[in-house]
Amino acid sequence: MIGDKNWRVAWVSALFLCVASCATTGSLQGASAQNAAAIADPPARTGARAILIAMPNSPNFVEVRRSLVSELQKNFNIQTFVVGPGTKTDDLAAAIKAADPVCVVLMNNATISLYRHYQMANPTVTTPPAVLLMASFVEELQSQVRRSTGIAYEVPGVTAFVHLRSVITTPINRVGVIYRPVFRNFVERQKSLAAKERVDLISVSVPNDVAAEGLREALHNLAQGHKVDAVWMLNDNALVRDEEFVDDAWRAELTEARLPLIVGVSNFVEPSSPLGTLAVVPDHEALGLQAANLIFDLADNDWQVENHPVELPLSVKTVVDIKLVRANFGLQSEALKHIDKAAE
């Protein structure tokens, strides 16, 4: 078990994609909303249709909301419903009824799950179109939520692989990835993209209930059997379920193998508790602007959301553990030009 306080803080934050954060007060209030900072919505205007934003109250989500609202408030009334651990499907249903939105924006997997249950409880009701943001594997989720589209949070693996090449001197030709069966199609798509940059993506499947020992064996297989140059960690909370699991599986094997680890959550790049080498994540401010443009496009097309494919993030940021790179993989002479945040 890792005892470092910074790692524990980073671990809790890193799960923001899949676990609802603490609730807060806002125009519409979810359960367990005490003792949290208020999120203020712009004043409502007579005659304007509403957009309901359902989200946790934590910094990354607030940053996306800020740029999203700055654009949407020109044309829509905004109502924010904050989702916390105690929020129920009925709470979200009540918020939707009160707001009567023309569209809902759902941020994170827990919020999307609440909306799915709301739809399942009302199979004959025409529910508002949904834009899915800040969630793991949005492309897979789209088929589970009626009238939905969104923006993927996962940056294509090939983007991260190319960024890693620009930072370290160690050659990157073979990258390993571990996945559960539900993400097989996602991984296969990534293989095709990686091949365009002459990167072989080597994949190893593990069971849904894989234990730390089984994951460690899969990592060992990639490192020693397939001789990969780096490992890519997917944003799958079943494979990073808690700090002890990460310590016993990922850290134990990768420390011995001395391989760079590519992650999709910036909090895993923490020099005080080295694990991730490079994180490539969406630019949250740009993500909010992209989501606003998506909503304007949907409005212009009479909310025909089913025909709108899930978009990839248009702008990304890189975070690199410079200390780890210098010590183990060599730092390219022009590396800092390709890094948005150098952690050391």
C-alpha cells in the first residue's frame, strides 16, 4: 500500500472520469449538496430555451462548464444540476422536469448512468437529446443512451505515441496495451491509427474481474514476451480500481521493466510518486468551446442528434514527468517545446 499523501490525493482525483464528485448548490441542487461551493448560472431570459448541464462539482468539470456556458448563454438559458454520490435517478428526473431543456449535457460516467436509468424508467417518453462529455469511452456509451452524441475524452493513442517520441530519446516502435473484452473494438480502431505512424500496438486481453496478479502477469508478458517500448494505460477504472491495486500491479511491474507509461489522466504524472511518464489529455477550456459548437450545430439541424458521430477532442495538453524521463529514457533536446506542463 502506498503511504504517500500526494499519491493518495492524486489517486482520488484521477478517478474523476468515472466517479461522481461531491455535490454543490446551483440553480438546481442534487442530493448531498451541503458544504460545497455554489455554481452560479447566468440570469434567465424570457423566451429562451434551456440547456441543462448535469455534472459533478470539481475543478476539471467546472473549467469545461465555464467555457461552455460563456458561449451557450448567448442563445440559451443555462441551468446546472450538480451530481454527487447521493444523487438518485429521481433527482435527475425532477431536474429535467423543472428545466424542460431542449438539450442536456451530461458530464462523467456516473451522471450518464443516471440518465440511462431515467430513460429506462421512461421507455415511451421522448427524452431530451444528450451531449456526453468528460466520460470514459463515449463512443461505446453512445449506443446505450437514446438520442445522444458527444466528445470523446480519450485522446487517440497514436497522438500520445507521437508526443512521447518527441520527448524521449528511447525509440518508440512497439506500444503495449491491456484491455478488457468490452473494449476490444476500441483497441482495434487504435491499432489502425497507430499503424499510420509506424507504431505496432500490441494488445493483451484480461478478464473483467482481473486481479492485481493477473494484470501484473499481462504487463510482464508485454515487457518480456512482446518486448514493447512503452505501455499505454486506458482510462478503464476496472484496471486502476484503487491505489493498492495500482501499486501491486502497474507500479510493481513497470518499475522492474523500466518502461515509459502513457496515461490519459494528468494526475497519474506525479514526480513524488513516479508512475506515468506522459499524459495527453483534452484541453478543458477548448473542450467546453467544442461542446458549445456541437450544440449549436445540433440546434441548427433540429436536434437530429442520432446522425452526429462522437467527436474527438480538437485540442490537447501534455504533462510529462521530466525527472523520470531524464533518469530513465533520455530527454530530447527540443522536448520542452512539445510539453505543456513539465512536472519535476
